[in-house]
Amino acid sequence: MSLQGVLPFVLDFLPQKPIEVEVSQCQLTGDAGLLPIRQFDEAIRLTERFAAALGDARSGDVIHTNLSMTRQRIYGILADYEDQNDHDTLRSDPVFKLVCDRLPNTHDLASQPTLSRFENAVTIADLKRLREVLCDEFLEAFTAPPPRVTLDLDAFDDPAHGQQQLIFFHGFYEQYQYLPIVFTCAETDMVALVGLRHGTCAASLGADDDLRYLVRRIRERFPAVEIIVRGDCGFGLPLMYDVCEELELTHTFGLSMNPRLKAISKDLLAQAEKQFEETGQKQRLFLSVMYQADSWAQPRQVVIKCEAHAQGTNRRAVSTNRPGWLVNPQAVYDEYTERGESENRNKELKRELAADRLSDHRFMANFFRLYLHAAALNLLVRLRRATARPISVAMNDLDRTIPSEALAGWQRRTWFNRRRQDDPLGEGFACTWRQRLVKCAAEIIVSARRVLIRLSASWPFADEYRRISQAVLAYPRSS
């Protein structure tokens, strides 16, 4: 919307002087924090590789390249503009032009109809190449061959926004939706693989083939690595047990409590309740059993947790092939619960970066949009890790002999809480990055010699902007 027709005007709430509002003739932006992110992207070449995976059937003079439109969408997602419609305004924003390799005084970026054609032009071959690129980025996040790689599988609901192809009504979520699947890496927080599925599919649909692909790619790069797989009860099926054993993977999957498992753990739950009544302290007791459901071909190792506390009781079970499950079932279960951090990545992907806004009509276009959102998350994750500060707050109440990676329970929570206090961006979700970096007002001046960015001298997060910018300038560039 043009403000020329509605400004200037006067506000009179200030007793001392009237407040006059008018249009500035300078080039201004509210998203100057995208510039250091673009500098980091230049170093790791994430958007460049993403765009290079896309075919382009257009001929003649192409004004808006795949790379330019990819950057429009990915940087728009990072800055909280998840829709193509947003770019009808953003296409003339000076910072969005700069991150797309254009000077602010040149012609505008792609409009919403152009971006819609861009997303709907995607082919199956493009999606397969994007899967390769996403996996490459995940593997390159390791600075050295890791001793282990932990893959967390999860699915999340993605509500429909009209008459998209392959949406269906899901009774549990009570909505028309898609049901994407996401593989994340616990060691790097990176998204390793995404898949878009129809709205009523089983959570595990296609997970076996996706897992085979990821394991092959990981072992091609790191032949000696141990691969650990974790997933909730939606993936706790004989199919997933079998594929994990076929690929020689360590796995732990959630298992829904049923009458037989409840009967097996009845005495242990009673013991936990009795101990809570006697001590007033929360009780967590564990049981290791061999268990075989009627539909299983063989018995499986199962760990059951029985918990009693002031809010009542709670029982959970996992199926596992981890060593030590019999002698230390609590360690097996606690390691499984660490997959809660992967659910934070899903929260970032779905809520913070709006991956639940797959509103194109065509299924493959929405699949492509899911890749755009995953790429935006991976760019943010790598930026967080590259610019995180070493923790400096006092940790006197933690055992300093234990590496931070091995902390558990309240010590682990204390560690992460203090990291977030000491380094809000290093531990921050997208909303924190937007508040402290991206949403930065600036004046842009283009001269014959340079592009000058003028920030506000009173901006409270100027030190963070300077620190992040210096960190990304020092980051080594990919070959």
C-alpha cells in the first residue's frame, strides 16, 4: 500500500508539541538483519546449491533467476514472511534486493504470480535433487567424522488452506491436512530429510525407504560411524524394527501402553506409588522385559517406566535393541527422551518458520515449499552454531567433570537454561533472531562507490548485530 495518499497527519497526544507523521524520501527497510545472514549464506553456499538443483524450462531473457527467487522465499521465511503474497510489497524492499544480488535502485524482484509459477514448475526430478542437496548440507555440518549420528524421526500435522491435492480429513487432528515426515540429527540439529505425505497416512509411511537412503549417504561419507535411530510410537512397528536390524542400526522406538503391558508393570507401578507416599518425592522405576505383541514375528526388548508424583502416575514403554537395556533400563529410557530436542526442531520448522503454510494447490509445489522451509531452518541452525559464544556464566552447582553433552536431568536443564541466558542468539529460536537481529530498521544509500547501510544509534541490539556480522565475516568459505 502506498502511504502517499494518507500521510502526512498530526498526532496530538503529546502535551509539549504536536507529532507530525510524513513519508520519508529515503530508502528504508525494517529487515536489515538479513544482511549478515546473507553474508553467512555466501560462505556456506546453501541457497546457491538449493537453486542449482532446480531445472529451468524458460527460454529467452530471464529477469528473475531461480537463485533470486529461491533467496526471496528463503529469506522471506526467515523474516516472518511465509506467503508469496508478501513479496508483492517486499519485491521493492532495498534489503531484499541486496540479498538477491541487486542494487536497491534497480528493477524490482519477482512478484507473487511469478513466485507462484516458480513453485508450481517443480518436477519430481527437482525434488529428488533437492533431497540430495538437503542431505549434503546435513553431512557437511560435521566438521570432523563423528563417532555416532543420531537420527530422530517425527511427523507433524500440516493443516490445509483450501483445496490442495492429497489433503484428507484426519480424525485425530480433526482437520484436513498433510502429514509431513522429518528426520533431524541430534548432534547438529540439522534437518537431514523431509517428506510430504497425504493427510491420513500412517506416521511411518515411507520411513523405511527414507531411512535406507539416509543410512547409505551417511556411511558413504563416514564408513565407521554408529547410527542411532529414535522415534515415537507412530514408528514403533515391526517394519521399522526389521529395517533397523537389516541396516545394523541401534534403535529405540516408543511403544503404546496396552492392557498386557499394563498388567506386566502393575506391581512396579504399585511400588512407585508406595515409595512416593512414604517419601513425598517423585519416583521413577524401570522394568526390562521381553515382550511380543500378537502381530510381531518375534519377542522384542522392552523397557517400561513407572512414575508416581504429586500429579498422579504415568507409564511409558519403549522397544529397543540398545546394549545394556537389561542392566540399566533407566539409561536406555532417558536417552530416548532426549529426542525431545528434535521436537523443538519440528516446532521451529512448523510454527517459527511456518512450514504449516503449504497453501499451493499442487501437491508437488507444496512439497517444494516444505523444502524451502527446511532450507531456511538449516540456514538458521548453521548460523546459530557458527556464531554461538562459549558459555561464561558460573556453573558451580554442576559437576564440571561431566562433559556438557553427558549431562542429564536437572543438570542438563540448568546447562541449557544458562546457555540461553548467556547467549540468546546461540540458543534462540527464529523469533529471538527476528527480535534481536533481523527486524532492524536501516537507511540505505547507494552512491557511485558503495552501498551504505545506516542503523539507528539507539538500537538496543546493535552489539549483537556487530558480533554476528564479525563472526560471519570470519567464517571460512566453502569450496
